[in-house]
Amino acid sequence: MQTDNPVKVRRKESGRPAHEIAHPELVPALEKLVDPATRGDPESPLRWTCKSTRALSAEMFAKYGLRVGDKTVARLLRSRGYSLQAAPEYARGRKAAPSDRDGQFEYINGI
């Protein structure tokens, strides 16, 4: 039987606390994992990582013992300005990622 007037059972902000509040070490650990694999133009606010959210979730448990789901990892990355998909020109291989360009310039300067 459905009513037209649903009654809220819980108070506002009751229930489980967010992962990042319950485990303050979660966000710094995620940043450590993502930082070496971050791609994107340093001048642009758009950043992304080469690692999947599932891989990051598994790595969080393996390295830090923190059980975190891939959906939570995705939410945390989005809240920190990461896109979960590479820009099309990088994804299709038309444009070298900035870290690849650095290696090319170092090679050219060494000649």
C-alpha cells in the first residue's frame, strides 16, 4: 500500500558518515596513488588519471588497507576536479600527453 505522503524515517544527516569523514587518511592516500598517473595540461583545470576507479580501489586496499568502493573513488576524484575520461585528442593518440612531450624535449636537448 502506497501513500501519497511519504514519511521520512531518518533525521537529516543521520546514517553512516561519508568515507572521507570516517577515514581522514583516505583522501591523502588517494592523492598519493593518483598523482604519478595524472594527465592533462597543467594550465588547464581539466585533469584525469590513467588508472581506473576499480584499479585505484584495489590499490587502496593493497597499499593502505582501506576498503573503498570504485564508486566512492569516482566520487572523490570528481570532487577534486578529475575527469574520469581522457580528452578525446589524448585518448585517440593524436596528441602526446604532457609527460610524453617532456621526454621528447629532454631527448632533443640531449642531442
